[in-house]
Amino acid sequence: MRAYVDAVREQGIEFTVAAETEHRVSLMPLVLAGVGLAVVTDSWRDVARRLGSRVLDIEPETTLDIALVSRRGSLSPAAAAFVSSAISAADG
């Protein structure tokens, strides 16, 4: 999200960052307390609405490149199942 905010600033849009946190669970309490607004992933949309926030789509739409990272060698059964599911989803 920080990369998106930096890109907006590079386009000449001026704003002040009131607070910045690496702890995602802190975002909604800060927004609801009136500290400012937050740029979040789509997975936060429903939670934000349920908590009483106004949720707006960002135009134009953006993408977030992500990667799955694991240790080399054997994985726990849960981790192996997750990797298998992620690979299946990416192939489908």
C-alpha cells in the first residue's frame, strides 16, 4: 500500500500522512477515531463496512503483485497443503 501512496504523491497530488503503521490491525481503529483515511486491500472492504466506515473504490484500479515464499526442503502438512492449493489456484 505504501508504494501506491508514494505513486500518488509522485503524480503531484499533495497530502499529509497523519500516521503510518506496519500493524494492519491498527488501521481501522485509527480511521474510525478520525485520524485520517487508509488505503487497504480489497480483503478489508467488508470488515471496514461492518465497522461503519465509508468504502470507496480507487480509480483507476490498481494491482498488487504478491509472491508465495516458503523454506526449501520439507514443509509441515499444513504448509504443503497451502502451497498445493495456491499452485492449483494460480494454474486455474
